Amino acid sequence: MTDGSPLLGHDPSAIGRYRPIARLGEGGQGVVYLAEDPAGRRVAVKCLKVRFDGGAKARERFAAEVAAAKRVAEFCTARVLDADLDGSVPYLVSEFVEGVSLLQAVREEGVRAGADLERLAIGTATALVAIHQAQVVHRDFKPGNVLLSAQGPRVVDFGISRVLEGAGEESSQVVGTPAYMAPELFAGGRAGPAVDVFAWGCTVVFAATGRSPFAADTIEAVMRRITEDEPDLGDLRGRLRDLVARCLDKDPARRPDSEELLLGLLRREPHGPVSLQAGAAAASPEAAAPAAASPETASPEAAGTPSARRARRAAVTVATAIVAAGAAALVTATLLPSTRAEPGDDPTRAGPRPPAPGVTVP
């Protein structure tokens, strides 16, 4: 197990109050360093390749974005700890998560299947709920931004793309990874929470098949497939396949939001409601009851009422508590039997793996 690669001669000896000790990666957004804070705690510091030419108002807007990212609940995410947008090299500091990216794991070990895939789907959907409830849109959700830690999947880099997208001369450009971008973005549409739900669906397909649902040889061909073609869902089965298909709808208004998505993943078959098992987070009967309801079966009128929205929010609170308490394995062992690997499935598909440190840069 290594802690990144050695620093290069031109790397800084200090980034604000943080001391770099290794390189974790480099990409289009910037360089990520493993660093220590003044107390000796390890953190990930991303130095951004961006210039802020919009003056004080632009910096205030970006600072507000970072502040919102700091409010994201610690459900399956890497916390944003600090930021400095005023120096010659702006940087963001986040929690250091030990674990390979989903991108690396699939390439090196094979695709996910059965309970392993279900845990990944539930954990990453939980992260989206936490991100969206803080009024943040990730904008670059993809396999490279999902780290597989010993505690489960952790989503990183939320909030960064908004800062990059609005900076200086880059303001007219859309930041993201084409294979995981929603069709409305190619038409200049709004980057709302629905774009993250679309990217989540693409990421689950990648985890299950080793490719995006709109894979093609060129970026132009990928964009055409996303805007015109139906997704290739591979061998996805049962409820998970149905949920992913809804997430990949061309019309953002027809996609489930992240709360509906999580409840759909945690729903039992029609014969019974979700129940908390021993070891799961405790919840009052009043809070737990709505979890048995399905957002897919509720009438549009009922689903839109304030009481229905409050009930759904209570159900999501219970669901996120279950996952945060480490009970996702208990839930997924019984909730989604139709997506488990069948006896004839490829025996080489990887199962749980020991973590190795890393932060993936797009």
C-alpha cells in the first residue's frame, strides 16, 4: 500500500498552511496532493487550474459555493474542509479517503455484481441525497470520483466543477466528463440536480458492465448517442435496471430526484414494507412508516402535496440513517434479490477488495 507518488521538483513546499508530502494525481482540473495540516492530520489538497477574473463578486460567489459544499452531510462523501481562492493558485482541501476509485477497480479487478453492485448503488445514491440537500450540484459525478473505502463508497469533488465553470474566461464552458453528462447540458440547459442523477445512472452501468451506457469511439459520437440513442444497460436486471433506465431519461423532468432514487433502491417487493433490522439506526415509528411507500406508485396529486413531501423527506432521513450506520449490507441482502448474480454468472467478477489510498483527478 503506497501513499501516492513522490513530489516533483516544481511542486510547492507549502500550500497555505498545508505541507504536501506526495502527489495523488493530476488532471484537467488540477493537481491533487496528499498533505498534512498543522496538527499532522492527512488531507487531500487540490490546486485548481483556474483564474478568477470576475473581481470581488465572482470570488464571493465561489466562496459561497465552497461554503455550501462544507455543509454537505457526511453520508458517503469526502468532507470539504477548507479553501483559499485568493492566492495565485486557488486550492480546495478535503478529507483524505483511503481507497481506489471505482474507475480503477473496475479496470483492474472487473465489473461489480450482486450485493457488491447493490451496496455501491445505495451508497452513491445516499451521497447524492446529502449533496443535493445542501443545495449543491456535483456536476462531474463519474466512476473516477467514487472512491471505494473500507467504510464503503465515498463520493468526492462535489462543488468543484461549479467553481471552475464560472471562472473568468471559462464561464461559457460546461465542465464535466462527456460520457457522463446529461443531454440537456449539450444544449446549454441548466445544470440542476437531475444532471447528477443521470450521471449516477451512467456510473452504475459502468460498474456493472465496464463501459458507459453511451460508449463510442469519439467525443462527438458519445454526445450524439447521449442526445439521440437509448442507453445500453447491459446485463442489469430487475428493479435496479428499471431505476437506472428512469435516471437516464432524456427529459430531466422525468428522472427521479435523488431522494426518490434512494427510496426506490431501498424498497421491498410489494409484499412487505422496509423494516429496520438489529444493528440498524433506530427511528421512531412515525418516521419509519413512510419508507414503505413507493414514489412510483403514489398518485401525482398525492406525491405533490406538502404532507407527501414531508413524508418522503422523513423516509429519506430514515434511509440515510440506515446507510450511515453501516446497515446497507443488511438492507441490500434482502431488498433487491432480482439484481444478484445468478449461478451462471461470470465467476471472475470481483467481490469486496482491500482498500488502497488514492484520489482520482478527472
